Amino acid sequence: MALDSPANRLSKTPDLGFASRNLALTLLSEIQEKGAYANLYLPGALNESNLELRDRAFVTELVYGTLRMQLFYDQVIAKAAGRSLSQIDQIPLQILRLTAHQLLTLQTPPHAAVDSAVRLVVKNRHGSASGFINAISRRISERDSHEWLELLSASQDEILRLATEFAHPPWIVRAYIARLNDISRVREELAANNQNPKVTAVIYPGEQWSAATIAQSQESEWLPEARYVHGNPELLREIRAATAGIQDQGSYLVARVLSRVPTITTAPSQLSPTAPPPLWLDLCAGPGGKAALLSRWSKAQGGRFLALERSEHRAQLVRRACENIVIADSLVPPIRAGSAERILLDAPCSGLGALRRRPDARLRKRESDIAELVLLQRALLQSAEEMLAPGGILAYVTCSPMLEETSANREWALQQFPSLQLIDARPFFHDQSDGTRMELGESLDVQLWPGRHGTDAMYLALFRKMGTHSDIPLQM
């Protein structure tokens, strides 16, 4: 059943300590109160702690696991308490969520989970709620996750039942159904969002993994350049030397496609032997994972690379990965029209394709957020089309499975810009050398999925700009 996480193997271990649980409670409270992002906040907090490696792993499971299944746990708590969550103070509520995760997913022995819950209440100066916490924790322990699901979903329709079982907001479930039109596939992908993803490192073009790293990592499914890392990836010599980075395979794959597609050489660089090399653009480059790859691929192919990023902070992250970063808004870029032969538009999006890695995103995002993001994505598509040279290639990428952010924008671009032609992106995902084939569907664009491909839900639509160079001015 979907509620059974791989983290269940932790249930066989002894109590990993009250300090770990207390730190997890503190982190959950601050993530909610401060609006901090768990994937950014948690590593720093763990590094500042004096916990051992095993205890840090337990804290990570408590925080990420509780956030992933919070929407399910909240229904359990409300039912067990016989009151709405708004009537429960925040610290006791977070303690009950932690306790529900230990009881229903980690299968911690009830006496240990209940005792820890009461101690946490006292430790965090809510001792008056200890009786309440004790009683509700015991009620939660009276049923397992399957029994709670049956009780909660008995009167729910299919969408609400899926939302309860997989702890996703109903609007996301509806979006998956609209996109996949197959309930078994919807269940597969919702379940995949609740699994702990493997930590993946990719070696940059022109570099090689050391024998030591190969010995302490695992080969990935789709890329010889990618390795699954065990332990702290920051300790890898390639990461320390900036010859590799932490990156999902899906992110690498969509960037690699842009480097593989042949261009029709009508850009200014092809008209004169004194013209500068072909220009590759990364329009929304932060935090720099794809820029690190494209900068190297462009150099290997005799091109020049430029990354644009409007945020100073994110631009600093890009500088760690590659040179040639300009702080600029891609809606008003300092680039001559028709001058870029290859453009990556990794557009700002909902990020719902990375729910495995960002468990709190499902709690933050609202359906109403999508419309505003689509307006920005389409404005960026227009800017990219203007900068793209005839014969050049535009890769439109989002980390999202939402129709509005993916295929709907593809159709909008084709209708809005007659100069753009959709290219079949699927052949450029495959490595001919080893015969590897991904199941990429029937459409010319590509949607990757956590359940089907084991990657983040990256989307790619690939366009070529038609016409001749004489159609555009050389100068703005």
C-alpha cells in the first residue's frame, strides 16, 4: 500500500534518541512558521547539530516523511481528537503529526512513540497538553494505516480517496487524472511522489569519475555520467573539485537534448568567418545545474555560452558552476534579436515534478498559483522566440506534470509563433551505444515521470525556428 514507505526498515532499529525527535519537531515548527523550504533548511540545521550520522538520517526521515504524509496524518488526528486542527495548538499538533508518522509508517512500537510524544510536550513547555497528547496518540495507535484509510475514505469519492491515501491535495490528484487519464498510472505516480529519491551525482562533460567514487556509489539506470551516491555527497572528491554536481537524471537528460539537436546554420555566426562563435543561452540559469553542463557542451562544439539570471543570490550559485553569467531579466534581455542558436528556457514553474525531493511543496502550492506562473512562462517563451536565430533550437523545460505548464504552453507557442516548429525530442534521449531505451510515449514532446522513469517529472518541448537569416535585422 502507498502509505508503506521504504523508511519502514527503520522500524527495526532501536530508539534513535529523544534529541533526534526534538530536533525534528523544531524543524517542522520552523518550516511552517517561517515558510522555510525543507530541502534547503534541513541540511544546514543538521550540519549545526552534534548528532551522529544515523541520528541525522532519522531526523531527515521524520521531517520529510511527516511532511509527505501530513495531509493524511491531519485527517487521522482530527478523527482521533474529534475536533478540527484549528482547535489544536501548533506545537502539540506537530507532535501528533510526528507521532502519527512513527506509528503508521515507521511502525514504531506504540509505547515508545507515545512516551516520546508526552516527553516532547513537556520539553517544549506545553505540559498542560500532555494528557491530551497521550490520549490522542494512543487512539492513533489503535489502528494501522490501512484501517485508518478505510475509516477515513469510506464516504469519499475516488478523487478524495486518492488524495487521502497518497496525501496529495485534491486539485493535484485531479490534475494527474487529467494528464494521465489512467487511474492505475495516477496511483503509480502519486505513490512515487511519496518515495525517498536516491541522491544522484552527475559528472560534468570532459571529466571522469574516480575509481574511489565508483567503488562507493551505484550505476544509474539511464546515464553513465550519473551515479547514485551513498552517504554525504559533499564528501565526493568530484563534488569538492566542482567537476561534478548533484542533479536528477531527468534534469541532465533534458539539458543534453539541447546539445544534441542539429541546427540549421542560418545564424549570424555562420555568415562570416569573422563572426563570433554560435551563442548558447540559458535564460533562467539559477541555481546552475544545467548551466554547468551547457557551458561545457557549447565549448566542446565551438560555441560560446551565456547564462542569464535575474536573482543576485541565484546568480552567485551559477557562478560556482560556470563562467559567463549575467544578472539580467530574460523578459528584457541584453541580447540582440535573432542572435542565439540554442536556447534553454528552464522556466520558473510550480516545481510539482519534484515532490519526492520537496515534500512540503504539496502543502505550499495552491491551484491559483498556476495561472500566474503560466503568464510568466508564456512571456519568457515570447522573449526566447525573439532571441532565437532562424534555424536555431529552443528547449522549453519545466519541472512539472501540470497540463497548463507543459503541453498547453507547447500548443500556445505553436499558435502564437508561426516561426516555431515542434521537433521530435524522443530520439535525442537515447544512447545508441548501449541500446538504452526509455518509454517516452507517442507525443513529440517528452514528459518524464518519477514512477515510470525514476526521475523528477521533467517536461521538454523542443522547437526549431524556421525562416532565413534575412528575415531578421542584424542590430536592434
